[in-house]
Amino acid sequence: MQFVRGNKAIRDHQKDGKSLYLFEYVDRGYVRFIGEMVCWKIHEKSGLDIKGRLRKMIVFELKPAN
């Protein structure tokens, strides 16, 4: 699986010296700030996309930065 754009940014945020902030979708046009996170594990799994097709997914496991 290739890491490009956002996935690459999440994977490499610590190496690049960048913070990673997590937001939660609340309602149309509204999000809630959860906090600063650290990506500490990455793995792949199979799952269905929105059209019901089987595909590989990247799972980023995050934990609070503090």
C-alpha cells in the first residue's frame, strides 16, 4: 500500500516535527476538537468501501500526545 498525501502526513508527522490534531464530526458544518495525538501503530485490514467493494484499508492507531 502506498502512503501519499494525508496518509503519508499522518505516518510521518513525528519525523517531520509536526503536530497531529484529531477532530470529531458532530453535525453538518460542525466538528469538535479532541486533542493533539501521536500515531503509534499502523496496520492494514480488509473492509468494504462505501460502494460495498472489498478493499485494503490503512488503520492508524492514535494516542494522546500528553
